[in-house]
Amino acid sequence: MNNKAKVLIVEDEPTISNFITTSLNANSYKVIQCVTGKEALAMIPSHCPDIILLDLGLPDIDGFDVLKQVRSWTSIPVIIVSARDQETEKVKALDLGADDYITKPFGTSELHARIRTALRHHNKSESGAGQHLSKYKTKDLVIDFNKRIVTLHDEIVHLTLIEYKLVSLLAINAGKVLTYDFIINKIWGPFADRDNQILRVNMANIRRKIEENPALPQYIFTEVGVGYRMIEDE
Ligand code: CA
């Protein structure tokens, strides 16, 4: 489906750039490369890539500034590919509008999965299909957005309104990590307490209801210090 999608790699380390290029070419992606932030900003409007893999540590401008500039005019998917693995950096990138964040070193299958997810979400939101998602299904969990019902092994899961809103928000964005702030803003509004306690309590309750073993979740994963990611629907 997304074969032949054009990927722009913004990366100043040739070994990494070539490694990613080889693996993407082998999977039918078209790849273009550049080394600096300025080149990236010039290439995006002229080459119209479908997705950007952006390193943060670039020789000229910081990757965050490239991201900010890109986001000022386009919603093209951006995945940060960085050696910086501090949680604050990930949160900052996601809150600045990055679609995802992957830390070096990483496996190619993980990278490909993240690219597919970002492209799919982008295509859905461009076509408006995301708004009309009627069902989410993965493994034994089904969410019927029209009926507002969650079932597990065909049995109704009794969720509070807040719990339902949380699960739905994560399911509509399945595969993407949502930051704590983003979730709190969406569920409790912009004036809610930024402390994550209420979110953690609700998430613990959800996990008790949908996860066989809440300590080893199979539906909603914790990205420590960053947020939550729900497994992709099937
Ligand atoms: Ca670098």
C-alpha cells in the first residue's frame, strides 16, 4: 500500500544514513538523503517526501529547529531518529509535532513498523478516515466507537466515561506514542493539573480491566517518562 513512499533521511553520519537507505530500498521505498538542516528545509518543498527521518544532532541547525520550521507549514510525518534518549528530549520532540521517536541503535523491523504506522495515520487523517473509524480490534479486544462499547473475549468491559475516553483516544492513535500532556489536555482540558497522578490512576484501572497481567500489558504500553502507546489494530 505504501510501497514507493518517498523517504527523506536527514542525517550527518553516512554509515547510519546508508544503513537506513539500504534497508528501505530493499523494502521498495524511494529514498533521498541530506546531511544538514538547511538542506532538509530546502529539499522538503522541492522533493515533496512522504515522510522525514530526522536526526537531532545536525552540523548546522538543531533538529528541533528543523522540526519547528517543518511543522509551521506542513503535517508531513516526521520520525525523530536520534542517539539522544533522554525522556525530556522525546517529550519535547513529540510535543513539537514529531509523529514518533526512535533511538539509535535500532532494528530495521522496528524502523519499518514506525514508518508504516506514521504513513497510515497521516493518510487516514488526510482522507478524513480517522474521523469515521467505527471499530478498533486487536487480539481479544474490540472497541465499537459507535456504540461506545469495549469488549474483551466478547464480554463487555465496564469502563467509566473517563476510562472509555482514554482507551478511545489511544486506540484512534494506535501505534503512536501519546505524551502525558497531550492525553491530559485531550481528556481533562488545558486547565487540568499537569501532574500525571490522575492519568496514572485511570490507566491502572483500565489495565486491571483489560490486561490479563497489568504488569506485562499486551494492549497499552508505557513509554517510561514519555506517555502511552496502544498496540496497532489488526
Ligand atoms: Ca548526528
